[in-house]
Amino acid sequence: LSLSQFPLGRRLPCDIYWHGVSFHDNDIFSGQVNKFPGMTEMVRKITLSRAVRTMQDLFPLEYNFYPRSWILPEEFSLFVDQVRMMKDSDPAWKPTFIVKPDGGCQGDGIYLIKDPSDIRLSGSVQSRPAVVQEYICKPLLVDKLKFDIRLYVLLKSLEPLEIYIAKDGLSRFCTEPYQEPTLKNLHQVFMHLTNYSLNIHSGNFIHSDSVSTGSKRTFSSILCRLSSRGADVKKLWSDIISLVIKTIIALTPELKVYYQSDIPVGKPGPTCFQILGFDILLMKNLKPMLLEVNANPSMRIEHEQELSPGVFGNVPSPVDEEVKVAVIRDTLRLVDPQKKKRKEGHLAGLHMVSYKNKIDVKSNYLMCYRCQALEHISEADEELLDTGQTDRPGYDSAGSPEADLPSLCLKQVFPKYAKQFNYLRLVDRVAALFIRFLGVKGTTKLGPTGFRTFIRNCKLSNSSFSMASVDILYIDITRRWNSMGIEHKEPGMCLQAFVEAFFCLAQKKYKSLPLHEQVALLIDFCEYHLAALDEKRLVCGRG
Ligand code: ADP
């Protein structure tokens, strides 16, 4: 493995590009890159909330792992009205809400409120888009402290969908004992927010010298404790796995739109993979809730510490090392082009390039580190994360150069469990229709002509739904989406607006069925007519 840094970019082709920020760090036409186009935009608080909400509209029960959320400022009155209605119907409900600025990180600008009228909508904040969501008041506590989990997930491929989850993660602790929110303690960030970057400034922060103590521990050490208390750790893992798969299913439709726009079919381009950081909160009843997804999770394995009064320096962090080194090592093993080349009989060298690299791990360390995932976890989730041969295609076989390496800590969960989750992938199929009618390559928005062609080719217009009504539908929905003020430089209908129009059409055509059935029927209808059209064109072409 030859790993070099090219801070100014590099023209010669590489096998793997390791970008520090996004897909667009450097122009690439081949190899593999560790970022998907559009991922940074997709995991922003507002975009993620929207994508999950679309799925909640279709499958409310399956997507109840994400707190009820509203987008500010545009849904402020909806938020006020809905909260009032819910309070009226259940006077015992005394909610707390958390307001998070869009695009913020590390707890920046976050605050808690008891009443919708406490939102800081005045002055400059008004223009700052944010998400307000129901605050989870009863989190699971360990040592009386609130904590969250950072899990690393490898999205190895979008088409076909391939997802891996790391067997171990980090648990990040608050530094003040937790109390349920009251007007008196709402502002106490060390009690309510688990961000490392905040709690490090608390006098109570304890740098962990083992994986099971201090303010940052391994998730497996928490699982050990829970299982010794008799908790069903196997069920917890299976819930976490389905949370991760469902979240990625919510993100894939828009990611595919970005992908075809940056890497059009038939043009030379790289393939992509990406390590994502999932932030998950466990409720008291052990139900995992998704807080957010990070497109660029920190891979630091050191932390800053005051070595002597006023003197700060970087010292190794054993907990970070334990978890992160294994994630990077396994990612490189899984995307290793040598593996493919070996199969094809080539012996070309592997070159890897990194830009503005955040990985502090030494490259030789990557290959010799032992993954020490606790045995009881792999036993507990046997059915979901079994360690059988199917999990390690091509690995650890006698005689292979990898025979001496530790077993993989990244476990494949998709397509492994595809059968259980494929029924949720309706919006993916709507996105495929959208992409088909986008026309000119390189765009992410559908023009009015593209929308009309979609309606005509899918035979959706009839005497009760004229082409004039089609145009009105297009204009109404597009105008509303484009007035919402996020990245709307390009005119036209974005995927989310198309999805809304599609749901409208489905409701019109198949009245009084649940929404997901209406949408599934309309997709079948469209796909059927498009397949018939393609066949006709093929026959005519031949003729
Ligand atoms: P940031 O990107 O700024 O870290 P997060 O969405 O991760 O924003 O929120 C910061 C912290 O606030 C989380 O780590 C968690 O401790 C707490 N938090 C966020 N959302 C909720 C919620 N809905 N209920 C309870 N705690 C939450």
C-alpha cells in the first residue's frame, strides 16, 4: 500500500482517493473515492429530516425511530398548531423541544424550549434555518449520566446497495448527572447534550484510560454492562441495524440523483464509498433513536490534554484507537482494488491518495491492528451479524495475503437482510422515474417539459386530469419548493417536489387506500407503461 498526501490535488490516476471534505475536493475520472456526491447536503439536519419525513408519511411505524421534527422558519405555524392540538388532546403531555440550526455541528447553537413561543425567531436568527424536534426526555442512563452512541457505517455502494456496520462504536457521556428537563435546568448543556466538543470543557470530563470508564467509552463496554443487568442485547443490535438500513434507504433516492448528475452513466468516473457516523440515543426502554448522520466523522485517535498548567499537547486516546483504526483498516480491505486485480491475475501496485486528510492513524498501524470486538456481541447477534463465510468474501482464506489479518469488524447488513427491507424502497423507484425524465445529463431538476413527458409516457392524463391541470400541479409544487430558500439556484422541480407530486397523483388515482399502497400501485402502473413503450421503441427501431 502506498499512501501519499497531495494537498493541491493530483492529475495522475489513483486506485483510491481519500478526500478530507467532499466528493468535489479534486476532479477524478477513475478509481474509487471515499465520498459520494451530495452526501454532505443529504445529511444536513433539514434535508435528513425531510427525507425521513417522506418515509414516515409512507411507513409511520417503521420510521418511528426519528423524533417528530419541524423545519424552521417555514413550518413554524404548523409546529405551533400541531403542538397545541396534541396538548389539547392530551393535557398530561408536557413536552420539551430541542432547536438545532441547520448545518450546525458540535452542539453549536442548540437550545431546549418548553413552549413553541420560546423559539428565538427574532432578528438575525429568523433567517437561520433550523430543525425543531421533540426532545427525548427519558434516555437510558449509565452511572446517572446521559450518553449517545457513535456508530460507523460503511456505504460501500449505492447501486447495488451495500451497507456494512462496525461491530463496535463509541459512547459519549455527559458530565453532569441527568435530570428530566425543567425550566430550571434547560440551559445546562453538560446535562442534556452529549457532544464531546462541549463536555470536554466541563471540569468533570474524564479522559478514558480504559475502554469502559470515563467520558468516552466503547459501545461494547456499555453492552457488556447492559447484558449483565439482563438486557436483551441481541434485540438492541437488531433494532440498531434496522435503524441504520432504514435511514440509508431514506437517503438513497436523492443520493442517486446527485450521483447521475456528477457521474453520468457511460462517462468515465470513479466509484464511491463512504464512512458515515451515525449518532444514536438509547431510550430508557432500550429503543434506539436516530439523532443525526455525519458525512465526515472525525477519525482522530488522539485528544488534546493539558499536560502541565497552561501547556496543551496531543495524547493517544485508547478508546478512539480501539474503534476507529479497525473501521479504517476494514474499509481499506473491503475496497482494496488489489483483491479484484489478484482475481483478474494482475499485479499492479495500489496507489492511494489523500487530500486534507483527517486520519491521524499511521498507515502501517492500519494493517496490524487487532479488532477486539467482544465475543458476546457476535454471539448475541448471530442471526444478524453472523461470522460465517458469507460475511467475508475472499478474506482469511488460507494462503491469501490477508490470512494473518484480524477478522473483519465491519459486518455486511445489506444486501444480507435485503428481503426484510426491500418493500421500503418505494421512493428509490420514484427516483428512478424522475432520473429517466431529467433529460440533459448533469442536472438535478426536472423541467416542465420533462414532467409533461413523464405524464404522457406513463399515460397518467385522462378526461378528468387534463394536461392543463398537469401544468398547474407542476407550477404549484415547484414554486412552493423553490420558495423554501435552500440551494435553488437551478430552476425546476427537485426530487422531493416530484415525490410530492407523485404522492398527489397516487392519492387521486387510488382513493381510500393507505398511502404506501397508493404509491406502490402508481409506480407499478408507470413502470408497466414505460416498459411497454421501451419494447415498442425497440421493435420499431429494429423494424
Ligand atoms: P450536533 O450536530 O450539533 O452535534 P445533534 O443533533 O447531534 O447536533 O445534537 C447534539 C446533542 O443534543 C446530541 O448529541 C444529543 O445529546 C442531544 N440531542 C439532540 N437531539 C435530541 C433529542 N431529540 N432528544 C434528546 N437529546 C437530543
